[in-house]
Amino acid sequence: RERERERERERERESKPAMASGRHCWSELVWDLPLLGSVVLYVLLAPYTKVEESFNIQAAHDVLRFGPDLGSYDHLQFPGVVPRTFLGALVAAAIASPAAAAGAGPLARLYAVRLAVGLLSVAAHARLRAAVHAAWGPQEARCLALVAALQFHMPFYMSRTLPNTFALALVCFAHAQLIAGSGYWALAILGFAAAILRCDLLVIIAPLGLMLLGQQRVRLLPAASATAGAAAVGAALSVAVDSVMWCRWLWPELEVLLLNTAENKSSEWGTSPPLWYFYSALPRALLGAAPLAALGALLERRARGPVVIALAFIALYSFLPHKELRFLFPALPLVNVAAAAGAARCLRMKGWTGGLARLALLGLAAATLAATAAMAAASVANYPGGVALVALQAAEPSSPALRVHIGNLAATTGVSRFLEAHADWTYSKEEHLAPADLLARGFDRLLSEWPSVPGFRCQAAVLGFERLAVRRPRSLGDLLRLQLPLAVEKAPKVYVLARSADGETQGCGKDAPLWG
């Protein structure tokens, strides 16, 4: 009888109309706070940005600082391998603009932009959670919020200025429409996002559209028209904005699509085995949600569709030789939804099986939290370039003015124009310079990957992530402190070198001062 009543409750939840997703209780918003807290924590712990984020973070800086003066923008001097849209950076800069208007310094503006992107991402995920609340039930929605908050990769990247992150926000809105029952809106949002942010969303549009057609939730011609129409609107918007910002006629995502498919240039940045997403990236991204998603798909009929779409997307994407975990972002919310269904089913179990299920959930949560802490500790130590520039400016007075050269490693591990704190200093990212060329260029300070450069003396060596090492307890006190069994080991990555007054060379050795 209890099982029959449970099935009846499930049928009642599944029969709720799609429009009910907008009527969830406002008190449920408190369940979005853990995810928001995780995102804000990662901004505070790791405020600097890597090379993948460089275009959008520099673009947001230039919008806030230079406004319509396009000639001063970074992308015209360093355009990158392929042009990217300004639309995401413009939105982030607009949200962060009150900080600039209030006279905040460059570093504070960086925090403002990162927090703006994080707020957008969390708001989009909150919309997905609200849709799950209305269509599946409050327990599933709360589990979804906690599953996402405990993971590492999504919260860590939700505030980062990657095209994948901006696309993830729209993807969450699309998935919310899918859960709420509006297949046309889901396809339209994905089509719009594919045209302006990530053309690879076409890979998830295909299985999602086929599933909707197979379930007779959409018809072919209206669905194709909605998707193509939204993509056309997105393309027109992108061409209108980006042609102005890049000073030439341009649709960025078309060039990205040609680069990665017709020319297959993405393989130049490394390749991975065909199944890498399944045995490496996906388990690391999901952590404890992986077995819960499998359980949800097994026991909950409504969770199977999202899992099938996600796995089809990953399988199709696996044909591209160049692979990165962030490419999986469109699939992760769907798998998390299935994991939430599995966790909610465990919480509804009765008797001794319910007790074991709750114990297993606690174990998965603890293991996920431990893995997240280890990965967070490693990632926080992975920005030696940003640490080097901030520490150099703190150690040197703003006058006399200095000329600083930012080497390739420093530029790709944290340095951005937001970190240029001294207005009178000159910062250069001039590329393809040999060590012997740096003295002739007249630089006063170097952030270099080389420990020794002719004509310069060592000022400091900046530590960065080297590896995770197993920490073996040496005493009972070590065990009682409940420390993680892994420790982050650091090694010198970036060297801060100062021009020698007498022209002598003094490299950074083992006794060099250490920063970071």
C-alpha cells in the first residue's frame, strides 16, 4: 500500500502543468545559498584568471575602463587564435559597472566582474532548481541544489569568464524549460546560445530534439523553425555587436566552427583518447553524483530522458580529438537532475533500507566534499602569474615608473589588465622575445619562466602548484587533526627579476626569496 501511495504521489507531481514552475515557494530560494556560497568562496580564494578566460576578462576590463575608445582595447593588439563575441563580457561589465562608477580600483573591479558572472550562473541554476521543484517535487529540487554545491568544477567555473560559463547560464534556462515541459523554448534557447556563445551546443540540440520528437512533445517543422529562428536572432545580434567591436564584419562562432571542424585546428592544443570523457572527465566533474545519477535513471522513469540526452551529447563530442572537461558543461546539469532524483528516492525509502540509503548518501557527500577540497586546494595554487604581479606591485613604490615585461607563463597563469595597479608603470606582453632580447628592450622588471636572464638579478621566485602528494600521519596528533590525506606541493614557477645596476647577472637559485 505504501508503494502504491508513493506511485500516486509521483503521478500527481508529473501531471502538474509546466506553468507551475513559476509558482514555487519563495522560501525555497534558501536552497540556492549553498551554491552561491561556493561560487563566492572560489572567487575569494582564486580571483585570478587563466589563459582560457583571457579574452573575456580583458574585454570586460576594457569596457569598464576605456568605454567607446576601441583603439585602447587589448584584443586589437592580442586577438588570439580565433575571435570571440563581446556579448558575454558586455553583460558582465554592465552588472559590474556600479563598482567602476564608485571609483573602485582595478583589482576590486576584477572581483566585481567575477561576482557578476557568478551571480548570473547561480540565478540560472536557481531557475533550473525551481523547474525541478514544480515538476518533480521539493525534495528533488533541494537535492539538486546540494548536489551542485558540493561538486568542484561547476561552482569553481561558474564565476569565470569562459564562453562555456556564459553558455552554461543559458543552458540551465533551456534545461529548466525542458523539465517544465516546454520543448520549443528549450530548443530556442539552445539555438540562440549556439549562435552567440558556443557553437558546440548544436551537439546537444540534436539528441534533445530527437528525444522530444520521439516523445511527441514537439513537431518537426515548428521545432526546427523555433531553433533556427532563435539562432538567426542570436547570429544577427552577434554580427551587429562584434563587427563594431572587432572593426570588421564578423560572426565569431562561425569562425570558431570552421576552425574546429573544417580545419580541425583544435587538435593542435592536444588530443585525448576517445573515451576520456567517460573514464576521466565525467567522474571528476560528478564525483558522488555519478552513482546517484545511475540510481535515478534506474528507478525514476522521468530521470532517464535527461541522462540519455547528456550521454548522447558526451558520446558525440568524444569524436572531437581535443577534449577538455569544461566542454561537458551543457550535460552536467542534466546528470545532476537525475542524481537529485536518485537522492530523493533514497530519502523516501523506509525501514532498514532507508537507513542504509541515508548512510550511503552521507558517505557520498563526505567523499565528494573531501575530493572537492583537494581539487580546490590544487587549483588555488595554480595562478603564480597573478600572485607575482600583485606581490611585485606591493613590494615596489608606484614611482619612479617601471617597465614590466610579463612573460608567457605569467600571462597565462593569472595576469590580466585588472592587476595593473600602478598607473605610471608600463606593462608589456610582447611575445617571442629571447632572454637576451629583454635587456635591450629596456625593461626594469621581468615576470619570467626563466630563472636567469642576462643583465638581471633575482628578486623572488613565485611558487605554484606542482602536484598532490599523499600525506602520511606521523603521530596520533596528526590523525586527530583530521587533515586531508593529500597535500599540495608547490615549486617555483614564475621568477621576478630586476634589472642590475651594474649589468651583472644573478639568477634565482635555491636560496631565492619565495613568494606565494
